[in-house]
Amino acid sequence: MRFATFLHGGRQQSGVVVEDKVHPFEVPAELGEFIEAGEGTLRSAAEEALAGTTPLPLADVRLLPPLQPPTVRDFVTFERHVEGMARGHGDTVPEEWYAAPTFYFTNPYAVIGAHDDVPVPPGCERFDFELEVAAVIGKSGRDLSPDQAREHIIGYTILNDWSARDLQSREMKVRLGPAKGKDSATTLGPWLVTADELEPHRTADGFLDLHLTVEVNGETVGQDSLANMSWTFEEMTAYASRGTWVRPGDVLGSGTCGNGGCLAELWGRHHILEPPPLAPSDTVTMTVQGIGSISNTVIEGVPPIPVPRARHRH
């Protein structure tokens, strides 16, 4: 099943998507509340909506992020992406990358919808996209095994981790971050696809073989398969739960795919800013087999409000 959150007539609603229509839930609750109540409750709400509410054409609604996640962990699981990024600095994939599925926490307050405009972050001159798929947690757990973790993933959505590369590069020299380089926007959408819908695409070794593409202004820039991840979502979930909790609504991003899943990877391989950084009026469209498409247009941002340099104390 596919579940969306949307605006219609100035009212925020959630519902179940069938073909080109969305059936609003009869109960006016956020999708995250249904997820927290349990998958059985979510499916019952969907069945009631399909039987009892008037469907709305998707063309008549504004899609919002499917849910407002309490946390967003963004992993880095595609070796080709890591290799391309490292090449830009004259490096190779660090040995530490192979040891465990590394992630960072990004800003849950910055999620935006499938077709929302994206302002250039203040002070950014090298704006970039990142093509990813995200798993959404449906049931609480901690210290999970990968086998146990499968029962804790309720579904998947597309994730675009918008990145201010120049800001990111500077701040990570402090050996902390990323911070403002990843703080301005993360697209989630167009909806949440339940895990069972994607099971036919699962490979023998546990990966989801979904085709991924990204276009800028209608021109294909990158494409890959989700099966080229080096860890499964279940393994990522198990690692995320080590010594702590994962809870309903938590989002776990796959990290950027290889083969042009972001501009910075291509810059690293070509040693030139080609294709150029994103600029106002550029439209980035991402499509994932079995899930759908998102498309956001870059717009002018605001200038940065100055803050002083550090005061020397010795």
C-alpha cells in the first residue's frame, strides 16, 4: 500500500494512494500517529478509507512529506559513491568505511514535500542533490539482529539529501559534522510504500533491486540500482539500534547511490565542476522503481546573517 500526507482546501490530511487518486483517512490523524499505533491500525484505516471516503485526484492536492520523522539517520552505503567522493581529494575509500555502516543525524525539521521549492542555503555557492531511498521504522526496538530488524521496517520512501558542498567541506575540516552543509532541506516522498510492496524486488542476498535515476532539467545525470548498497536496510537498522532505540517514524537513509547519484561524486571523478552546481530555476527529478518520483525546483535563498569569527583566548 502507499500512504501520503497532503494539503487540500487548506487542510492537512493523510490517506491511501491508489493509482492517481488518494483516499483520505476517515480519522483526521497524521500518518505518523497511525504508524505509531501499529501496522494493523494503519491497514485498517486504509481499508476504511478505500470503502468510505471520496478519493481526490493527486493532481488536485499538494503532497507534503509522508511523515514528520522524530529522527533522520543518513547512512553512506554505496561504495562507488564513497570512492568517487574520495577521488576528488586524492584519496581512496577509507578502511574504516568497510567496518560498519556509518551514518550521521540530519535535521528532522528541514523535511520538505515531493514538489516543494528548495531555497539555496545562505552563503552556499556549490549546491548539490543526493539520490537516496529511506526506510521508515514502524515498531520500536533496540539491540536488534538483522533478521529481527526486518519486522521493524514498515516501508520506504525517496530521500533527497540536499547538500551545500562548500559549507560542508569547510566545516568538516574541524572534524565534526556535517552541520550547516546538510541543514537546510531534505525531501521525503512522494509517499510511504509499505515493505511488502517491494518484496518482489528482493534479491537472494537480501537487497532490494530497484532502479534509481536522477535528472536535472530533464537530462539524466545519474542512475544506479539499490541492490548496489553494501549493507541491507535490515543491517543498517540493526546497527542503528545498537545500544539505543529505534522508534516508529524514524527515517534511515541509504546514502547516495553511485554512478552520478550526486554532483560531488562526478566532480571528484572529473576533477572539474561539471555538471555545474545547482542554481535557481534548476529542477531535480528523482525516480525510484516501485516507489515513484519527486521533483523539486531550486530557488533563490537568503543572504547569511553574519556571525563573528572566533575570539582567540590564548
